[in-house]
Amino acid sequence: MRLQDVQPQPGSKKRRRRLGRGIAAGQGASCGKGMRGQKSRSGGGTRPGFEGGQMPLYRRVPKLKHFTVINPKQYTIVNVGQLASFAANSDVTLASVLEANLVHAQQGPLKILGDGELTVALTVNAAAFTRSARQKIEAAGGRCELVTGNTADNSTEADNAE
């Protein structure tokens, strides 16, 4: 086989449609595009996603940044480093954190974040822990216990169960 012998497969090459060349050509007059309208014109048609001037779906749906969450979860936040002021082997709860003046107002269930160092073994009762906070508390010899009674979602879960 030589380069000059190479040919496309039979049936793979079709001749292009010659539009508007009379009825004998099969696509005369309106060229198979109907009578009038935007899609019958040359260069006609719209871009993908165009909805006739109506606000398109990709602009109606909020996405990515700056979309406010409708019902955000509010937590009372305390860092691990702040818990070092507690005595060894004591229980840390939302009430004890408020008594120790680590936070000034209760803004929801307690969440422990992992900023700072902890050297005292504590039993921490909170609704949520970050991974680094859990590691630091357990490395100091303490325990992390999840409190499920006062999380923001439990009221809706209890309603759905009934």
C-alpha cells in the first residue's frame, strides 16, 4: 500500500447540501428551514442557554460564592487553647464555658475549634468538633463527647420522626 492509494471508506464522505438552488436540487426556496423567523435566516439561531430574552436558568439559580444560606447553623465557638484554663479531669460543657467567661453570649450549641495547644486532660461535651480539635484533646488524654440534644437540626429531625 502506498500513500497515493489511500482512500476514505466508501460512504464516509457525503457531498454538502447546496441550499436555495431550485426545487430540482431538493432544498430550493426556503432551504428546508420553513417560512420565516430567526432560525430560517442566514446566521440565524441563538446561543446555547438563550431563552428568548427571559432571564435564563443559569442566571436564575444561585451558585458559587456570595449565596447566603437560608437557615445557617449557629454555634458558640471556643478554641482548644482557651480550654487550658480548666482544671485537669473536669467536664467542659456550654454552661461551664459561659461560667468561665470564655464566651460572653450563647449563640447556639457549643463547637470546639482546633486553634491553640492543650496539655490538660478534659472531658469535652460539645455539639461539634473540628478534626484538629478532636486530635488535640485526645492527645492530651481527654475525651470528646458529642451532645446531640441541643443541636440546631434535632428539632426538625424530631418533627419528621413523628
